Amino acid sequence: MPHDNYLLQAVIFLAAAVISVPLAKRLGFGSVLGYLVAGVLIGPHAFGLVGDTSDEMHFAEFGVALMLFLIGLELQPRKLWSLRGAIFGTGGAQVLITAAAVCGLAMALFGFNWRTGTAVGLILALSSTAIVLQSLSEKNLLKTEGGRNAFSVLLFQDIAVIPILALLPLLATVEVASNPEHLQGWAYALAVLGAIAALVLAGRYLLTPLLRLVVGARTRELFTACSLLIVLGAAAVMTWLNLSPALGTFIAGVVLAESEFRHELEADIEPFKGLLLGLFFLAVGANLDLALVMQKPLLLLGLLAMLVLVKFAILFALARVRGMARGEDWLFAVSLAQAGEFGFVLLAFASQNQVLPSDVSSLLIALIALSMAFTPLLLLAYEQLIQPRYFTGPRTPDIPDSTPQDDGSPVIIIGYGRYGQISGRLLNACGFDTTLLEHNAEQLELVRRYGIKAYYGDASREDLLHAAGADNAKIAILTLSDQAASLEIVSRIQKHYPHITILARARNRMHQYALMEAGVQYIYRETVDSALEIGAGALQLLGYSYHQAHRAARKFKQHDQRMLESLFPYWRDESQHIAQTRIYREQLLQALREDRRDPDLHLDHHWDNRRAGSGKEEQSKGGKKGRNKTRIIRPGL
């Protein structure tokens, strides 16, 4: 079979994923193990359905870069500060202690010098962000105490890649031939840091204006293209410096974490990340050298057992020091007791810089791949054996403020024009956080000038609602006047997030009928209250007392609402709707006439006179001119 047929290879990869992942999930193993096993089976060392997958591996590594970009987008200062203890304390201790322990074992058991041992220790100290987050999310364990602390440690490991990449060239076991085009040693490290600083500055002052310019074009696919351009550009900068492209994408994500386009970027990148991560896991499985495993099975199994036990022991001890609950410490230690995908990147970089011999690199590649494939089995063992011993009921979050994917906002306001601003300001003034989504670029720019944080995005997309925190929101306030757009968003929310209560603005009666037909319970016509305020004010000027005017307005509103609900069955039949409307209109006129003749209506005249008198006293202080002023019309129904 020719292996240069990329179309055929793409079909094989996709077929392997489509068949293996649902089967693995049905058996309780999770999608990651399904991808890995499928990759092993179709790889050149098993059935040979695909040949050398090195090209696919390089392409699939971009999935890891996209994942790091999304992680960077979640790194807002508030979240980073709330997780500071777990990230820098636990994460820093895990990397340093694990690297030291592995280095000591490598020197004692295999006779490595301290440079090689340090490089091996740093490479194996990292865990698999892709496998751990994917597996914990699938098992609904990411929001537990153990899952959140695992996320924090992974976050530190992702950040630690930066100094590790700068340090590895300094651990070269032999002198690399000098090349005038490449910097060496500390000069190279300074160049890397300078490039990172330049990327941060460029991102802060160029990326957001670029996105605003693209949004102004009002072409959805152009924003997706711009999103990929940002990620590819950041990756290209790091590749040009012979660094991991994931490093550049992570920095770009952090720079854009406070941008109003964060949710839209996340929604646009997420599908590409999912596909490429699946391809990455397939490529990892396909690259597992079964021949090497068969040649040295005892050595590799021994190294795998040693690596897992050492990392587990260190992680478990750190969990006990941090005071994690029983059972959560097991989850924390089990989930991170493997090597990670960055190990492949660091091994390639270490080989290029003469840090590790080629035979050691080959052995470590097999070890990393085996440990990654072993992780879903460890988590399955935890779920079946350990978890039932400590947890008998539903797992509940212990650190609600640090959920990595939760904005912490119970309310999502969709549409932040004049209508949405009023409700949003009221909620904020009462102490409730809101996530604001606005699809109009001009309106977004306007509210930004006033210091209001709103996000760009089309709320009719389920992925954007997910990125905006819909999984944890309680209420969605829908303020769009466009009937078709609002109904589409209602449909998305009801289908994917049925736990959210929708409060919707209706532009007119027909819009309200459509929302009622869609099942929305809380509907507010946009002009009713303000129109009744004007009407009540006019009645006062025409001789009604304050109480009479506002009682009439309340009566009208109640009758109008009953009429609207009664006419709902006829709203698509214009002739019936008009006929019934005339009947209800006559009933309203009769009710208001009877209400005016009601003697109870005049009981509050003394109260009205006191309110009016208070106003007259204030006016009398202004002299004759003040007494001629129009009396104050007090708001409220």
C-alpha cells in the first residue's frame, strides 16, 4: 500500500478514530485510550495501514499548541491569583522534587552524568496536559478538589517549559559546532527572553486592534481566519527561534485573556483543537516502537513502574502536605503520575542540542508513550477501586472560586445595547457578576470606552455559550430586538443548557407570541412600562390624582397581559386575532369605567393631597414664579 497517499491516510486516521473512540468510551476506558490503541493498531509497527507518521506527528503537535492557547485564554489575573498556592507552591515543588529524584535515580542506576540526569529529570517531571484534562473532563472529575489541583500543577508545568527550553542548551554534553547564524549559551537564552517580551508587547498593542478591525468587516469566517493567524503567527515566531510552537501560542493566549474577544476566540479554536488532539493521540500510538518494546520489555516495564511509582509518591506526599481530602489526594497523584507530550518536544530539542544520546532519546520516547497510554487505565482503576472507598454520594466542588473553565457569573446578558445595559447595571449594583455578550462591533467599542467589559460573540453558537460559562450560569437575559435571532438563541439554550432560565425581551406582541410558542416563561415587552409611565403622567396633567392615574395604568397592564395570553391561540390567524382584540378592547374600556365609579378609588385622596401639598410647599419657597410651575409627576406604577 503506498504510504504517500495523504487522502487515503486521512481516511484511515478518521476511520480509526470514529470506530475506536465510541467503542473505548462504551467500555469505560475514555476517548484518549481509544485514540492511543487505534494509533498502535494502524501504525507501522502493527498492521501497517499507515507508514511513517513523523509528518502527521509534527502537524498533530499543533493540537497541543492550540490547547495551550486555550489554556492561556483562561489565565486571567483573578484566576491566576486564586490558584497561586496550588500553581506556584505545589506545582513548583512537584517539578523540582521529581526532577531531582529522577536525576538521582538516572545517575545511580544508569551511570549518567549530572547534565544528562538533569535533562532526563526535567523532561520526565512534566505530565500530560492533553490526556489528564481530557480524561478528567470526560469523567466529570475536573471540578473536584483533586482535579482542580491537578489542573494547577499542569498549568505550572506548561509555564515551566519556558525556562526548561532555555536551560537545555546549557546542559549539552558535547560542544556544539559554532554557527555564526545561531546564538549559543546565555546569549541564546537572552535572545529567547527578548523574543518572548517582544511577543507580549506586540500581542498587547497589536492583536486587539487587529481583531477590532476584523470584527468591523462583519464576516464571520474572517474572524476564524484571524484567530488561526494569531495562533500560527505566535507558533511561527517560536519555531523560528527553535522553540516549541506551544510556547508562543500559550503566550498569545495569556495576552488575550483580558480581551473582549476571548470567548469568540475560544469558540473558534476549540473544534480545531479537538480534531488535532485526536490526531496527536493517534500519532503517539502509531509512533510507539513495538519492536523496541519487544526487544527490551523488562527494561521498559521496569522503567514505567519506577516512573509511575516515583511520581505518584511525590504527588501523594504533596497532596497530604497541602491538606487535600482523603480520596482527592489519590485522584491528584494518579492523574499526574505519567510523562507528558511536551516530553517529545523537549527530547527533540535536547537531541538537536547534543544534550542526550540518540539511544537514550529513543528509549525515553517509548517510555513517555507507554506512560501516557497507561494513564487512562490508572484513572479507570481509581474510579473502580479507590473512589468508592471515599465517596458514596455525588462529588461536589470544594473550591468553587477556582474552576478553570467557569467565569463565576450566574447571569449571561446577550445583547448589551440600551436595554441590556440597564438590567446589567442593576444586577451589578446589587452585587451579581454578569457575562456580557455583544455581536455588534460598534456597540462593543462604545461600551468599552466607558470602561464596561463586554465580550464579542454570536450567542446562537453553542460553543460560544459554553466558552462564556453557560454550563454554570443560572440565568440568561436575552435583550435582542431581532425576533429571528432571539428565537435561534432560545433554541440553542433550551437544547444544550436546559438548566438556564431565560428572561427575554420582546419587541412587540408578535415577538412575544413567538417566544411564548418557543416555551419562554419570562417575557418582557420593551416599551410597556415606559409607555404606561407616560400615560399615567398625562392622566395626572388632565386632572387625575396620582393614585387614580397609576391605578388606571396598573389596571390597563393587568388586563393587557390577560388579553395577550388569551389571544395567543389566534396569533397566526389575523382575522380571528383582530376580532378577538376588538372584544377585549371593549371589555377593557368597560372595566376602566367601572373602576372610576368605584368608591374605594377615592380613599387615598388625602394621601395624594399630602404628596401634592409637599410639592406645593417646596414650590412656594420659590415665590410667585415658583407657584406657576407644573407640578411634579412622580414615577412608578
